Amino acid sequence: MKSKKEKLDAYFIKGLKLYNQRKFYAAHEYWEEMWTNFYFNDRIFVQGLIQASVGYFHITNINLNGARGLFKKCLPKLKKFEATNIRIDNLVELIHCIENAKKCVDEIEDVNDFDWDNFVELRLKAIEE
């Protein structure tokens, strides 16, 4: 039987892989399952990832207002963990991309004008035993 940590790691890694494949809604589902069903120290960080993922999803389903709101909400949650993040290697780069994504969606009126250079794949930190 898997330990709580093993279950959390499995949900996180599956969400990360889906996010990197730009399957944003599916990634959000795995991270939300993790966030909803377990208590862990960096829940707010994972909530920020959920919101970022759904923000990008909103761009793909033509909802700029939804993307604007979620990018705005996720940034403070992610920034809170810049110094203590234990899950991804490139958090600073992710924050920078989301800040740029937010600026982009604030300036455009058509989702087809979104600059996908404002997306970065996440790099998993080595998981400690």
C-alpha cells in the first residue's frame, strides 16, 4: 500500500507531465485531487499551480477574462514559495512567464493573439525519500 507521500508525489508528477503536454485541464484535475483529499505543507503552492493551469486552459477555450483572473490569483501563491519550494526547479521562471502571460491577456482582445512564449514547462525537483 502506498504511503501518503507516495500518493502525493504520484498526483503531483502526473499533473506536471500533463501540464508540460499542455493538457491543462487534466493537469488541474490531478493537482486538485491532491489539494482536495490531502493535507500537506505546500497546499497553497499547489493551489497556485492549479490556478495557473486553469488560466492557460482558459486561453485554449477562448475565455480571456477567466485567464486574467486566474493568472492574477495564482501569482501571490506561487511567489510565497520562491524560497521554500520543494517541487519544481524552475519556479522563478514559471512566475516570470505567468507575469508575462497576465500582461499579454490584459493587452489582447483575441485569444489567437496570445504569445505562447509565455508558457514554460515545469522541471521536477528530485523527490526526497
